[in-house]
Amino acid sequence: MILSSMRNVVFGYGDEPVLDDISLDIHIGQFIGITGPNGAAKTTLLKLMLGLLRPWSGTVQLNKELSDNGKMIIGYVPQQVASFNAGFPSKVIELVRSGCYPRLGLFRRFTPEQDEIVERSLKQVEMWHLRDRKIGELSGGQKQRICIARALAQQPQILVLDEPTTGMDLDSRIGFYKLMRHDVSEHGRTVIMVTHGLEETSSYLDTLISLERKENEGWQCLVTNSCNVHFGPVD
């Protein structure tokens, strides 16, 4: 089933287009990578496919049938999470618990089920043992994991990750890719990840969207499926 369909999308900043004539389909229940060099408009493409930006021309259609009570739940982890400084007062568990708030209603009364979700989310990123530490005391890689745990606690239909392994060592990065692969395969979640680590991630992904640029043109997409068969933009 298609989650997002883009047809002939053009978008830019100022007077210059950065994405030119993009057509592709994003399917639910896949681990999708978006890659390309610095300045390749990867985050812009991500925002367009989720309807967070309006294209100059062309169309973007989201599958409204997938919404939960009229709203599609998207967990988002931005690139610059290391900005929490040493004075940030919240504890790890408090930040992750806040990911449950949108589902709790006005009075935000936690149930044992929510407590289990928070514990499971922290254990998935191997940070349960630091649950009572203050966020500002953690390393950059640990802060990244905490933000991922908060996104998981939202129980999102779509998990969007912008360079999520920044600050992690190799073993931690591989462990994270395996975690996302398991989450997609066993729970049917859709994970969309912006990444530079193509060699590390390719064996875990279902679909890879590579942004490439021809001279005097905007960035365009080349899509690779899990069988490493290249195919061009969808007509």
C-alpha cells in the first residue's frame, strides 16, 4: 500500500529550484533510506513527501486511510539533538514519557501500559539504565538515542529519522540499523531515514532513494529496491 505519492514535483528556495521533476512512491511497512551528498536537499525531499512543504508544481498525495482517528502519527527525530546543554533540567525518563502525551488526552494520566511503552522504548535503544540521568549530562550519541526512544514512545505509524546515528560508534550504529529492521519487519512500521552511511545501511533497507544532480539542473531521484535493481522515476 502506498503511503505517499509524488508526481512531477518541483520545489526550491528563492528563485532557484533544488528538486526538479521528482516522481516516486513511498510504500508503508518499509525501511527507506534517503541519501546524497551535502546540500542535496535530502531533508527538503523528506518534508515534501510528508506534506510538510508545498511543492512549487506537481502533486504530493498522502494516504489518508492510514490516519489514526483522523490524524497520521509521525515520530520525528531531527539531526541536531546534541544541542541539549549541560543545564537542561529534564531527566531521561521524563523526556521519553513526554512522547506519550499526545495519546493521553487532556489530563495526561499515565497507565501501566504507558509505563511499559516508555520502558520498552528506552530498552530498545539500550538507555534504560540511564533513565534517571539528566539529559544535559549525556554525550551526543546518548542524547540521540534518547530522542529516538521518545519518538518510539509515540507509537508512530511513521518514524522519520534525520541522520539518526550521528555521534554513535560503529557497533552502536549497526545495532540501531538492526533495531529499525526488526521494527519494520515484525511490527510493520514505516521508517524513513536520511543517511550518509550508504555502505553500512544498504543491507538493512528495503528502498534507497539517492539524490543525484546533473549540470545546471536540480536534484533528481534514483530509486533502488532491496534486490539492488535500479529503476527510474515513476511515470
